[in-house]
Amino acid sequence: MFTDWLRKVFGGLAERIARFFGGLGLSPNALTIVGCLLTIGVAAIIGSGRFLLGGLLLIVTEAFDFVDGTLARIQGKKTKYGSFLDSTLDRVSDSAVLTALAWWYLRQGNDIAVLLAFVAVFGSMLVSYTRARAEIIQVDCKVGLMTRVERSGILIAALVLNLVVPALWILAVGTVATAIHRMVHVYLQVRDQPL
């Protein structure tokens, strides 16, 4: 998966950044919250139509999401609540950016782009929900192309290159397809097993 590759390539850098934030006295949960708040601020910039600036700033805010888990590992503070908080605020961040795009395209009168943005929000939530529910019934469910890392990368590239509408098509179709893939994957794992 692309996420695993990123961790291998940038793991050392993430650890150095995490140690820097830890040296400032920030906890992993604080990093998670700061990253989410900054992403909401960036979403406001994107909603005003400043896509290039928004895309570049999203690179910075995604770094917070990349290092909070690393900091938790370094500090020996990996907790169930930290994992819950990270997952929850990731959904807030994703929704904020896609809703900002919907808002921009609504003001431009581009109904298709608005619909695509909302389908992408819906699909993104389904991708996360299917994994969470699968883990409750003890099925590993990280399959599919549109994990959060891939979605973030597509959005950042689209904003920087001003290819947002094509990216919304990819995200809308890709997230729904990934959710369906995960549903089929779980079915094949458990089928008629009793609860």
C-alpha cells in the first residue's frame, strides 16, 4: 500500500519532526487537534477559491497527521483514545476540505462539481466506516485504492495543478468503489459466520 511506502521513505523525517514537537512539550493528541484546526483554516482558504495556496498549505497540515502517531510511539503514549481522536478528526479534516470545494463550486454554479464533492465526502466516510466495522468483527480491512493517504495526495495535487474537477470525479468514483471492495472483502472473510 502507498501508506506503507510513505512510512518507509519518510519515516526518519517523521521521527525527527515528531521529536521536535515533543521537545516543545506537545502531546500526540495536541498535534492531532492542531493539525485538524489548521486544516479547517486551510479549507476556508480553499473555499475562497485560492486553490494553489490551499494545496500547498495542505501539505503542511498533512504533516501533523503523519507525525502524531510517530510521536505517540516515541513517547510511549499510544492509547485507545488517541487512536479514536485521530480517526475522528481525520474525518472532520476530510469533510472540511471537500465541503469547502462544494461551497466554491456552488458559488460558481457548477452543480456537477458540487455533487461530486458531496459524493466524495460520502464515499470517504464509507471507506473509513467499513474498515472500523470490519475491525469490530475482527476482520483486517485495509484493502482498496482510496485510503486516506491516497485521497489526500490526489486532493493536494489537484489543488496545486488546478485540476480539481477531474480529481473530484476520481475521488467520488474511487471512494465508493473502495467501500464496495471492502464490503465484498469482509463478506468473503466471514460470510455466514454467526455473530
